[in-house]
Amino acid sequence: MTIAAQDRPRIGWIGVGRMGFELAARLLDAGYDVAVHNRTRAKAEPLAERGATITDRPADLADRDVVFTMVTASAALEAVTTGPGGVLTSPNATPGVLIDSSTVSPQVSALIRNKAADHGADFLAATVSGNPKVITAGKLTIAVSGSPEVFGRVEPVLAALGRGVTYVGEGEAARLVKIAHNVFLGIVTQSLAEITILAEKGGVSRAAFLEFLNDSVMGSAFTRYKSPALVNLDFTPTFTMPLLHKDLDLGLAAARELQVPMPLAATTAQLVAGAIGAGHVEEDFASLILEQARNSGITLEAQNVPVDDGLSPQT
């Protein structure tokens, strides 16, 4: 089946967690016809108020031109694509293009790519960098791999999701890009926790230190938008510690396969495992700073001051 020729292909979206919800909403706001499935239907219902159609099974989206999947892990991706009632199991229809934005291993991605081909569907891996607030601000970035011709056909849809879409190669290249990205995410966050606690224990407030850092050449969009959490100890989750640990494990597995030494990543994975063991499971991974403080012999208190996260929505 080929993607429809109209400018606005009909979209299916499977998985409306924190990220998936906001991305599906962006497509609705951009004027696309979007139908949605989520394992817990109630989480998808607010999208109906914005014009989405809610379906009971992934297979109900099989007649869509483009179907996105954004689920938590490899087993969930297999379930919504090739499991009972999966989007690739309908006897009467097959999506034109299946685009997966989950963080899964290259091996599972290749498996789903082959299954999609068996059913006549094209497949792209489209991994993303950002969190719900980043999406709302229009600053999400996407790495895409697969057929360059298929990418060219759906690039306008992907462009509606954020500010940057990068084609990184064929096959599963986007998976490695995302895994490497999230390994860096963990290392940078642990490093940021360490230097912030160093300054704090030496008598410098976290707010002052991070303001200086963010205005320096070492500051970044990431250090800025994590600063409110580090200063005010608000760890409302955007990405949890167990999810970070999963991605560090995927990165270390890739490093072993490719024979790339990654001592910083290995150490960070151990520290994240320790934080999980200490009970930091539901909080945002920025709570690494709490473990760093505990190991440094200090107890942090929220400073309760306004901190700019740099994520004002684009107009």
C-alpha cells in the first residue's frame, strides 16, 4: 500500500503517554486527521475533544496512511504491531507507512521492519529528543532512519512535530543515535549533579551556580531546562530513572558489540542503579542530585526561587 497523494495523509497514533499525547496533539493542531489508540483508553479521551478519533484496537488503525507507534519498550512495540489485534494483523488493510518513535533495541526494530515489509508496509525509525514541555515549546528534534524515499514522502508530517528532523541513514541507524543520545543524557546529568553539589557544599547557592553555568559557554538548552528541578527540587517526571537505566544498558550493550570502551557510561549506569535501589523510581531522573548530596553528606532544601527553563513556547 502506498501513502495517499493528498497533502494531509490520514494519521494513526498508538501510545499516548506523556510524550505521545503531546505529539498527537501537535498533529491535530496542525490540521491532520488523527485516530488514536492507547492501552488505557481514558488517557486518550482528552484528544477526542481536540478532534481525534479514539479506537479500541491498534488493528483499527490499519487503514491509515501513516501510523506512529510510541510505546515504552520492545515487548510493547511487538504487542501493538504483530500481537493479537496489532496494527499489522488486519486481514483487510495495511498502513502505508509505520513510523516507530519508541526507544527499543536495533534488533527489535529490525524485526518489526521485516514484519512490516511482509505485510506491505514501509517502516521508519523516528527517535526523538525532548520531553512534553519541549514538545509544547516546539523544540523537539527527531532522528529518522529507513528508506530515504519513504522519508521524503513523510517528512512534512514529521516536521510538524518539532523544530528539526534529521535523516541519519538506512536501517536502524536512528536507534543507535537515540541510544547514544540517552547515554549522553545520563552522563551529563550525573556530571551536572556532581558539580552543583560541589558548589553547594562550598557555600554557593544552586540557583546562583546554575545561573552562571547557563550563561557561560558550558551552558546548554538541557542544563537550562533542568535547572528549575535542581534548584527547587521539583522532580515531576519527564523521564524516570528506570527508563534511563534501560537506555544506559542498551548503550553499553552496543558498546560491547562494537568494541567501544565507555567507562563514563558504565560508571553512570552503576550510579543510576544505586539511585533506583534507594527508591528514586517514580521521580524525574534529575533526582540524581539527591543521591549525590546524600553521598556528599549534605541534605538539600528547595530554594523556592523562579528559574527560567528556556522553554517558553515559540510563537
